Amino acid sequence: MLLEVTLSGVTLGGMYALVAMGLTLQYGVARIMNLSYGELLIAAAFAAFWFYSGLALNPLLGLIVVPPLAFAASYAIYRYLLQPLVRRAKSRDQLEVDSILATFGLLFVIQGVMLALFGGAYYSYSFLSVPLQFAGATVAANRLLALVLAVVIGLGLYLGLTRTRLGTAVRAVAVDPVAAQLVAIDVRTASALAFALGGALVAAAGVLVSMFLTFNANLGVVFTLKALIVVIMGGVGNLLGALIAGLILGLTENYVATFIDPGLTLAATYAIFLLVLLVRPQGLLGRANR
């Protein structure tokens, strides 16, 4: 029982971590607080649902099609909606405020389109929902597959950011955009790429989440809030911190829901969040401001 709950919690935490990694890129590099972030996840989940139920195709094909489309859409959003805000902002603080207002409006646009297309009903589909025996515990095959793919995607992102020249440039912008310009890094291009990559990551997470969770057009806000909690808990801009915080969140929710009371999961989540902020305001692996 304990092992099954732990595996389920790790799977959920892995999804939270993958979602948060994209947001930490958008906020940590581009300095855009994207409140419409979760809507992309739900849109990707609906796309995977359409692949499976409408076209009778493997929803994993969504991982080939949906993230590149989300990358292009996110790049267009940054280029035509957010970049004018970047140009006119006199400080990073002003950019944060402007981006919150802009993406708050974008949230309702995307949500409205999804409501018009799919309504407010809950959706799910049965894909690889067969039990597997793993280390003496029973786990659904779709959850295990989602966890493995999330690990592969997260590891690929980490290696890309730490072992490539482009990844180094993106990390340099996250640390200090002014200093990055001094070493001939195009800050605007790096920010646009980071924002678009964040959109691709959350779309990939949406495809994976759709395989084992029920969703509807209004759930985007929930995932945005969870991603914000994970990003702040782990430390803004820190991918490893997002991974650790996501796992803590997923395990906590599953343990509380199983062994205490499902109604207390949200309270437990925010209790841990507040505890981390009290002990380490900069996040688990974040750097303290001096």
C-alpha cells in the first residue's frame, strides 16, 4: 500500500516538476509571469484526447506534434504580445506587472476558446490503464509511462541547458541580463527562446497528464498555481529545485489524500509552501539576495 501510494505520488510530483520547469524558464529568463501558463497544458491535454478519441491515434503522437506547435504559439505570443511590453518597461519590476496583466487577459481568451469548443464537461480516455506489478506494488501502466517520459524530457532539458552553448547563454540571461549583453549574448532572442521552450514543456506535460487524469477547460488555473508554488519553493530559475519541490508536493498530496483526508490536500500543500518560505525565503535551492 505504502509503495503504491509513493509511486503514485512520485508520478504526480514528476508532472508538477515538468510543468514548473517550463514556468521557471519563462519567469527566470524572460521575466514574464505567465498567468495563462496552465491553459496551454489543458489545450495540449485536449489535443491528446482528440488524437485518441477523434482520430483513433496513439496519444503519444501528441508528444511529436503538440510541443512544437506550442513552441511556435508561445514564440508568437512573446514576439507580438509581450515583446512590446519588454521594450517599454523601464525596469524588470514594471515588466512583471505588465506581463501579469497581459497574460491574465490571455488566460480568459484561451479558456473561452476551449469552453466554446469542449464546454465545461470533464474529459478522460482509457490509454494503457492496465495494472502492472512493480517491486511488489500495483501501478497503472499509463502512470508509469508518464513518469518515465517526464524524466527523459526533464533530463534532456537539463543537459541542453548545461552542456550546450545556447543553454549557457539562456542561463547567463537568467543570472544577469545586463552582464550577458556585455559578452555579446542577444538577451531578447534568448528570452524569446526560453519563453517558447517553456510553452513546449508545459504542452508535453499536458499530453502526459491527459493519459491518467480527468480534466476540463477550467483546470488551467489550478496547474498554474501549482507551478507557481513549485517554482517559488524550489527557487526561481533553479531546475533542480523545481524537481525537488515538485516531488515534495506530489508525495504530500498523495499521502494526505490516502492516509488522512482528501479534503486536506490543499491545506497540506500550502502549509508546506508557507513553511519553506519561512525557513528559506529564497526557495530550497535558490540564492539569497544580498
